[in-house]
Amino acid sequence: MNKKLSLRITLDVIIFVSVIFGWWFVAIPLGAIGAWVFPRYAELVIAGFLYDILFGIGRGMSILGYAYTIGAALLLGFVAYMKIVVKNNS
């Protein structure tokens, strides 16, 4: 197994455990790092979706039930945009 794959799996496990215990102060920065280092890093969106399924979505909830999923998708999009900006300016 190469170093990038082992790093990606390690980040995924830490993000998953952080989401289960509600430690978003750990999961969000690690997800941003993963999105910066790896192409097509959708694990942050998956983590937000898992959190919403486990804890956030309730009966009668509106769009606010998907707040973490929407936030994760926005963060992932922002990091992807910043990667393009940094690559074009260097």
C-alpha cells in the first residue's frame, strides 16, 4: 500500500470517529486538509451526510435537517476553488 492511500484511509477513519462522537472541530479541518491534498475527496460530504442521518434529520425537519451536509459540500467547493486559484497564481 502506498503512502497516499494509507494517509487517505487514516484521515477517513479519524473523520468517521470524529463524526460519530460529534467532534466537528476535528473533522472539518481534517476534511479540508484531505480536500486540499487528494483529488475528488468527497469524504467530508459523506461524513456530513452520515451525521445528518444519525443525529440531524428528524420528522418534520426542513432543509435545516441537512445543515451539516450542505456545510460540508460548501466547504469542499470552497477548497476546490482555492486549489484552482493557487495553481493559477503560481
